[in-house]
Amino acid sequence: MMVRPLHSLVAVLGSLIGATTALAADFQVSTALLDNGLFVAVVEDHRAPIVTQMLYYRAGSADELPNQRGIAHYLEHMMFQGTSTTPGPEFRGVIARFGGRENATTSQDTTTYFQTVGKEALELVIRLEADRMHNLTISERAFNSEKEVIKEERRGRYENEPGGAFAEQYTAAQYLVHPYGNPIIGHMHEIEALTVQDALDWYKKWYVPNNATLVIAGDTTMDEVLPLAKKYYGAIPRGAEPVRFRPKEPPQLAERRVIMYDSRVRTPSLSRSYLAPSQTARDGTAEALTILASALSGSTGRFYQKLVVEQGVASGAGAGYGGAALNDTTFGVSVSPRRGVDIAVAERALDAEIDRLLRDGITAEEVELAKSGIVDGLIFARDNVMGLARRVGNGLSIGMTVEEVTSLSDRMKAVTVARVNEAAKRVFDKRRSVTGMLLPPLAAPTPPAAVTPAAAVTP
């Protein structure tokens, strides 16, 4: 399983406003560092007798070299094929017998493995996950068999899906050199070229305890978790420190456009993304952009109200921000024209709203409404044990501190109207944008009107 970059609320929360005063924690996290470098975090939630284990490796598709593209996701698949002590089917079978669920995801910055089980199976899942951190085996036969599975996954996501194919081209246009422009799964010819040795090299380089964060959430405590973590993970030797190389994106000086026609498309759509700082910038822009995206989105958001309700030129419109990233990310806006409305008309209307926003600014009422929705969402999110584990793991894996991860509500409340307007002016620069259109096929050219022969003139 892989995950695409998301423009969602959960994905963007977690950066630092820069206040020097202590901030209240939304929830508590206990932490420990093993001698071999594994960072352990425990989030207690005793309302139900279940636990979630999430193991994050600080390695994703953006860490691949040009001749390795797709290997991070490929190895994620291979991690379910078994170890020298536990055959692949046994891994999933044992967890299933305990009524548990397990899966994994690959993103641009991390690869994550997770299980949710009854608390009585906590030691079991810790033992199994630690085993495949150190004892994975990869056979040529299993590797080649899984290659066909991954190729079929790519066909389903891209080759046979116009939205996926468009997203791939659109994202590639945003980044000239940074690997965020590459598809997480890799291109088909790159998948074909990957070898068992590529997978082993990736595994040996990145899958070491000092490059991982273990998050356990649910009906347990650090007193229960730490002895188990030391027993199983702590026995794994520290590896060489992996070095990440991320080429810096050069300044974008001109807007870019991607127009794709596909016979399977029935409804035109327009997307635009702007380069934007991620939450690791730690200058308050991420929080402001989160609030801006919320104020512009949804049925009560400015774009929908103006373009859909008032002007009637669109059937949908919104915005999103993908802030949970190690490097510069994107702020996106979108619009779908109403049936019978030319997409150029919808684009002009969207541009006019952005111009009005930059000229007149966001209002205090819009900011307060967005803040309220975000803070309420953070409160409700505490009911989801896996969501809390993911929030902690995502933040820690891109270098955030525990305080930064857990003090989101206070930091969101502290954002001012002026700060949101400042962030909007920083991001909404067409020279740093990519505009993409996914359209039905071009209409057949209209044949020229038939010419009626002049009537014969009889002298």
C-alpha cells in the first residue's frame, strides 16, 4: 500500500508558531530512547483493551536515487514475505488469529508498518515487527512474483485511472529537481528494472533501529512497553547512520500549465498548486496556511460560497494544504465548472476570488470559524487511537518535537488574522504555481458550412 500526498487537515497539523511560553498538551506522550537509537513513544488510552503499534522508518520515495525509484514501496511489499524465523503467511495468520489488523504505507518521507490488536497480543506484535526489522529474507521467486502485483497496482492507480495519470503529470510539473515530483510507486519501466539486490541494499541502509520511531498507543503504559521494546528491538545492533540527500528545488520563475484530455473523463476539473513551506519551517506559516485552507474549503468556505452558490459558475471548489512534509510542499486550490460553463470561465472566476483575497484579506469571522473547526477536529481525533499514534509518528519522523506534536490546539488558537493574510500573500504567487486541467476529449472540429452554388443566371 502506498499513500499519495494529501491536502487534508490531519496531514498539516504539527508545526511550531515560535512562542516561548509553555503550551498545553492536547494529550500526553511518554518517550524513551534505546541504546541502539530506537526512539519509543507511548500514548495511553485505557478506554478499550486494544493497542496499536506503528513503526516508522525515516525513509520514503524521496530518498531514492534515480536508479532506485519505486524501491521504498517495493520493499514495503517484501516485508510481508517472511523472515528467517517467521514465514510470511505465519506473520499475517498469527495476527489474524488474535483478531488483529495490520498493514503498511509508503510516503515520500517515511515507510510505516502497523498493527492493532487486543492488549494481550502486544508482546506478540512487538516480537514480530522487531524480527522483520533484522531478519527479513527475500527470495528471487517471491520478488518476481510481487513485481507483478506492484505492476498491477500501478495500472490500477495510473494507467487505467485518468485522475491518477493526470496527478502524476501535474505533480511532476511542480518539481524540477526535487524527488517529491516522482510517483511513490515508481514508473512502470523503473519497477521492471528493480532487482532483489536493490531491495536488500535499501533494507540494509534504512531499516536500522537508529533510523526508526516506535509508537505504541492504547491500553498500555511505558512501564509495560519499555521492557518489551528493550527485549526485542533492543537486541538489534545499531546500524550506520543513513544520510538523506534531498536536492533543493530551484526558484520557480514562471507559472506552468498541464492540460490532459482523456476519453474516460466526463466532468472537466481544474487544479492549481503553489509551492509552500512545510510545517518543518517552524515560522508559523504552516498553521496560518492550515487555517486559510479551512476558510476557503467546504460548503461554508469562501470559494464554494462565491463560485458555486453566488456566481453559479462551478459545481465544486475548495483548497487544501499538504504541510506534513520534510521539505517544501504545496498549497492547492481547485474548481469544477458547472455543466455548460467553459472551464476558462471557471478559472477566471477563481482567479478573481484569489485577487480579491489578496486585496481585501481574509476576515476575522472566517478565521475564527476555521479555528473552531480545526480545534473541534483535534478534540474528536482523540477518540481514534490509531489516529493519535499516526499523529505522533508522522510528526516525530520529520523532526518535530513531542511538544510540537501535542500542542496543536493552543498554537492554532494563537494564529492571527494578519498572520493568515501574510501567509496568503506569500503563497499565492502565480509564478510559483502549476495549473492543471483534466478534460474530456476535444470536440470534433465543426465542418465548415456548406456553400450553396449561386443560382444560374439566365440572361
